[in-house]
Amino acid sequence: MQDRLAIKVDGVSMHFNMSAEKLDSLKEYFIKLVKRQLFFKDFVAVNNISLEIEKGEVFGIVGTNGSGKSTLLKIISGILKPTSGSVEINGVIAPLIELGAGFDGDLTARENIYLNGAILGYSKPFIEEHFDRIVDFAELRDFLDVPIKNYSSGMVARIAFAIATIIKPDILIVDEILSVGDFLFQQKCEQRINELMAGGTTVVIVSHSIEQIERLCDRVLWIEKGDQRMLGATGEVCEAYRNLQHT
């Protein structure tokens, strides 16, 4: 990969086998499986996507629900292996993709900070050193010893974002997390992203908020039903996407 690139996606496609019929029980599933009467249809979630993202760039992905945005982020993050094509990454990724992923609902927020930090590769001494900064950013000190299953999605988002951005990652992957929680928290997250951008972090963000994409991103990819519809300057892509929504 060229030194200027953080991410290179080359002809990536992702196929899933979907059941072509409705089965009412596990027993019926196994009977059809044994008799070789179980049929599947091929669902293409991402179809031949290619793109390059430069180091320090803020790159947005837009599209209607079910268009393949989150699937593409999971492929870039290494969570999913594409059916075909390749992804090259230059740097360490901090993914914020699924709220609550890496958290145990029965554990307290305090315990989950250490657990999620370990999943992201942070040592216990590192978390201890940065614990107060994480808690202060999340603004949840009064709820540290409450099981996280009692948290709202916005509260979980606060902790997840605070942990993932406690140090400057090379690449930050953000999927809709900025649309969760109150307006002031969203502003705080955007400010942290701007700080990371100033420090050279590459940011890839999916959001249903076009205004948010326009504020943050240098370039945007628009995908629709898995297909690459448009890739280019933020203003041009967002305007075209808006026109689709209004038709």
C-alpha cells in the first residue's frame, strides 16, 4: 500500500445465504436439511466496492437502510471477511460499530470499562491511568457501579466512545454512534473527532444525518442496495443523495 493511504478497498463483495422458505421449527429445518430439501437464496450485501482513503482523511458513507453501509464497515474493520476482493489497512483501527459490543450487561460500568479496554488491546495499568479521563468524558461517574444492562443506549454510547478515543488511534471507525444520545453529547463527540482529525487520525463514519456528514467529512461514498452509486466530494454526493430522498 502506498504510504499516503490508510485504507484500500479493492473489488470487495459480501454475499450471505438467506433461507428461501419459512420454517416453523428447528425440527422442520433438520428434516429438510437431511432430505436436501433446504434451499437458500444469495443475498448480496456489498457488491464490488472499491475505494481508497488517505491518512488523516474524514470519509463518510451514506445510503438508505439496508444499503450495506454497516456491512462495509465491518469488512474494513476485519470483523467480516469479504466473499471476494481485498482490504488493506495501514494502521491500528478503533472500531465503534455496534453499541454494547464488548460489554457484559450483568457487569457494572466500572467493570465494563476494564473489559472493553482489554478487548481493544489496552492493559489494566493503562486503563487505570486513564480511568478518570474516560469517566469524565462519559459524564457517568454517579452510575459507575450500576449494571450496564440498566443503561440507556445513549449512556452505553458515551462509555464506548470514551474508551475507544482515549488515545489517538490511527483509524477510527464510527457507525451511527453519534446519532445516539443527547445533542450536547453529540457535540462533544464531534469535538473529540475534530481533535483526532487535527492529530492525523483517519476517520470513517456512517450516519443518517446528512448535516453531520457535511460538517465532518472530506469525501463521501454513497452506496445503495450494496452497489456503489457515487464517490466524490462531500457537497456533490450529499446533494445527489438528498435529491434521491426527495423523489
